[in-house]
Amino acid sequence: QLQFVESGGGLVQPGGSLRLSCAASGGVLDYYTIGWFRQAPGKEREGVSCISSRVSGSITNYADSVKGRFTISRDNAKNTVYLQMNSLNPEDTAVYYCAIVPGVVRTCLSPPSYNRWGQGTQVTVSS
């Protein structure tokens, strides 16, 4: 019965940064794989990044289009997953969604892997 909410979207200039948050309550987020997805107008929903827990630590994945610019992380004390987005460009403009699924999944950047989705938060990169 874990509940979660997204926040952190907004308007930013090209080259700027934003940090998105997926904050959970009613459960331990560390037990889930968390994915960030985005959907731009006229485009399919695409996986951006995902994070899951192993004994050795967090395992992360990134889409090629954001690797080196975006960083996913988890703060277990706050029961929150973050997506730090740097060097933003207009092509990053989209609605960003947090999604969760119990355990570890093989294809964590694939939307069908997830059970639940957040409401989305708008990210607009414009000069």
C-alpha cells in the first residue's frame, strides 16, 4: 500500500538543472525498482533512468540520450528517489513520470515492467 508523489518540475533555461523527487510513504521504497520515464508531445513514453537495490548497493540504468547528464539516486532515510537533471536542452521537455514495481526487473527502462505510475510533473526547457 505504498503511496508516492512526484515533484520538482518546472521551467528552466537550456543548460540549466532541475531535480525531480519521487517521495514515498506507507512502505519502504528500497524494496522497489523505481523508474523515471518521460513523454514529449507526439512521442512515445520512454525510459529515462531506473534504480533498484542489491546487497552491494544500488543498481542504476540510463537511456543513452541522458547518460552523463542525468543522475538517479535514492535517500532511504527520506524514502525518496531523485532524478538530478543537468545540462538540460529543449529536447528534454516532457512530462516526467515516476513508476514503481516490487523487486528487481530485467528491463527497468521498459514501461510494461511497472505496476504503478505517478501523476507526472512537467519539465519545460526553453530560452
